[in-house]
Amino acid sequence: MNSIRKAINGRSVAGLCIAAILACFLPSSCKKAQEPAAPPTTEPTQSDAPTGPQKYSLKGTVLAVDPTSKSANIDSEAIPGFMDAMAMNYNVHSDADLAKLKPKEKITADLIVTPNGGAYIENVNVVGATADAKPKTP
């Protein structure tokens, strides 16, 4: 009977050693394969939003001026990184800039876009008149 106990105890010790060794290696080999990281997003996030006004160079032709609302309708060229070419109303904060604007004149100006979505033009410069604004000679 003693020999049977020794055989069982010997096997138990060997079994425990094997179990302990396997326990050390199994957790690392049984880990779930890590999923690949998501590709970086190009969508702007709230933290990407500008914190101050953004300035763009505007070139265009004045279509109409409304001194009452301090605005001008301008057919502008595309503004790279901001918008396509289009005609739209722009607010003009300065009375001096507003006085420079006449229909059919080509202008340059700074377009200021505020973080809350407002926009206005400033630093207006008249660079010429459109071809149909020139007086015709007989």
C-alpha cells in the first residue's frame, strides 16, 4: 500500500509541476489577438475648431451696395481652403470701406470669419472696373 501511495504522490507532484508550468504560459498564449488600431480620422473635431477669427483674401466684383444694412453683394473668386467662387452678401464694418464700394468695380479685401460663423470684409481696395463699367468711346 505504501508503494501505491508513493506512486500516486509522485504522479501528483509531477502533475502539479506540469500544471504550474502550463499556468505560466497559458495566459500569454490565450490572450485575445489585439485588433488593429482604427485609422486616424480626417474629420475635424471640436478641438480642431479655430479659437479666433480666420482671415482669407477675397477678390471679386461688386454687384450691389446697401448702405442701410452696411453690406455689399460681391461676386467673388474661389477662396482656396474656404469656399468656391460665388456671389453673396458680405457685411462691411467700416464706413470708409463701405464708401469705397461701387457696383461693377473689382476689389480685393480681407474676409474675416469669426468662430461663431459670422463674417465681414475689411481693408477694401479698389483694383479696377469691369470691362462693361468703362465708358464707351464713340
